[in-house]
Amino acid sequence: MLHFLPAALRGLLGASLLALNTLFWCWPLFAVTLLKVCLPFAGAQRLCNASMNFIHEAWISCNKTWMKLLGQTRWRVEGLQSLDYRHSYLVTSNHQSWVDILVLQYLLNRRIRPLKFFLKQELIWVPVIGLCWWALGFPFMKRYSKAYLAKHPEKKGKDLQTTRRTCAKFRDNPVGIFNFLEGTRFTPAKHAAQDSPFRYLLRPKAGGIAFVLDAMGEQLHAIVNVTIHYPQGSPSFWALLSGEVGEIVVNFRQLPIDPAFIGRNYDQDEGYRLAFQQWVNQLWQAKDAELAELHRRSPAR
């Protein structure tokens, strides 16, 4: 609707609307969070959780509004209709840009419960939004290098403990748990540094979703495998704010959860770890082939 405006002006307007939307909804979120802390009763907790869910979805809906207002994006989406708001899902996707997160929120809002992302612990210090993530129960993970764990073996398994503690909060309510299997955004430099065997993907890190299956696999209805493709090339976040993302292709595929993957210890069961890594690699091989076909059909312009 406002695409006739200069791109720079649209970008400033998009950034302002995103900031104002976040500031508007953060105050009722913080108020409900305070009530939740002060009223540790089952009925009050359920009411607070429902209120926080409403606020989260309302924030996403407002973001969808300014994205439609400023842009003229053509969406090509498959597999979205089979999702059910009443179910819990483990969602994963390839990762190319910060735009991916808003794309997923845009399409999944009110189709499944709002996604809970695994975040680096340092992100809790991001002004306003870091506190919002904490209030909404996003899991913050502390990453340790192999060298650090060799010196401090007592820290091994802390991520699994955090995952279990977080997932325990969702046992009585449907939830969407999200994890980028690659762990970071795809760039040519990262691809080369990893010597990735995939053309369009980085090497997957199986531990994150294995921990979720260990903690709450019986509650999950399915794994939702998402493939995102940008025919015009991976967009910057500024391109999204200024309405310059011309076309987005998103394919959703529901995968049944193998009972053999539920309740198994990824850290301590070597046989299971190898089997699960093999399954993830096969998933990534298929996704790489899918991306190759999408690139063939719609080469970057």
C-alpha cells in the first residue's frame, strides 16, 4: 500500500513501527509476568499464560500489518494447512537471514502456538526485547567449547538441564519449540570454513532437537521441517523493513517422531547419538536437494 514511498523512507517507517509495536506490547507483558510471579496458584498461572500468549500473538499480528503495509512480497507457501493449533510441535528450518524469524512468525501465527526459540544467553541483555524473551519463557542456553568442558567437566550437560527445565513448563500446554539446526546463519565464509558437504546448507547440529525429544518427545505431535528460499537472494533485515523482499518460498513438511528417538540420552548413549546424527544428515541431504530444485526453478535475479 505504501510501496510508492522511497525505500529509505519505508525502511525508517518499518523500523519505527517495529520499535513502537514492541514498546506498546512489552508493558502489558511485564505486568502479567509480575502477576505470574506474585500469584503462584494454578488458576492464576493458567490465566497469566493465556494472557501472555495473547500478547505474543498480538505483537506478531501487528508486525504482519506493517509488513503488508510497506511491502509487496509474493508468498509461495506449501504445507501450512495441515498444522493444528491444539498440538505441540518441534519446528526446525534452514537459516539464511534474520528475516527468517519474522517469516516463520508471519506464517505460523495463530496456526500453532507462538514459537519458543533457543537463544544464546548473551541475548538476554538486548534492550527491552531480551527481557520480553525471558518473560515469555524462551530458553537461554550457555554454550561451552570443547576445550572449556575439558577443563570444567562439571559444566557438561548443563544445556540438557536447561532444556528439560524449560520444557517442563510446557507439559500441560500446547507449544511450538523452535531450533535452527545449523545453529547460525548461512554465509559463504562459514560454509567454506566448515567444509560443509551441502551446497546450500551448513552442517546441522543434532544435539538441540535431540535434547527436546528427550525432555518432551511424548507431548510433541510431529516435527515440522521448514525450508525457506529467497529467489532474489538472502535479504538483509533492512530489506524487510523497507519492503524490498520481492518473493519468499516456504515449504512446511510434517515428520512423524520415531518412538526410538523419545526419552533417549543423546550425551551418554553413543549408539543413539550416531543413529540420530545419521537421521539428521539424511534430513539435511533431502533439504539441500529441495533447495537446489528451488534455485533451479527460480534463479536469483
